Amino acid sequence: MEGHTDAPCPNCDHPVNDRPRAGGVTVCLNCGAWLVPDGESKLRGMSRSEAEQMPGPVQSTLIKASRLILQRGGAAPAEATEEDHE
Ligand SMILES: [Zn+2]
């Protein structure tokens, strides 16, 4: 087991290689979840109250980032294709 490889997103299990430092926050590139460090090598989802305590510019950056991620959905956004969400 390696100690400092990608930590999985606790929300969707996608590996997150942008590990935030203590007090930092990152966004899962797969599901757009806001993640904060939890111990040495783990991540956990940011709670709503933590999110509310962040400065406004940080919040809006994160909101934009997760919107882009969710819009992208991993595919080219040429046309609005319908995804069956099952
Ligand atoms: Zn995720």
C-alpha cells in the first residue's frame, strides 16, 4: 500500500489527485463534491456549515468549478444529450 497516492472521493470513489492541504478544499473532478482533508491521506465531504464559513470568493470559485464538472459530465458538450439516469 502506498501512503500518498490519490485518495478516493468519499462521495463517488473517483480518485482525487488534487489533495488539499490542511485548511484547504478541493473539488472532485467526477461528481463536483467539495472535499477537505481528513487525516493524512483521506478526504471527506465538506459539511454545509463548513462551506458557509468559507469566504465568499472561495465559495463562488467552488460553485463554479462544480457546476462546470457537472455540466461536462465527462463527455463533449456539443449537444444536450439525454442521459438515462438509472
Ligand atoms: Zn466524487
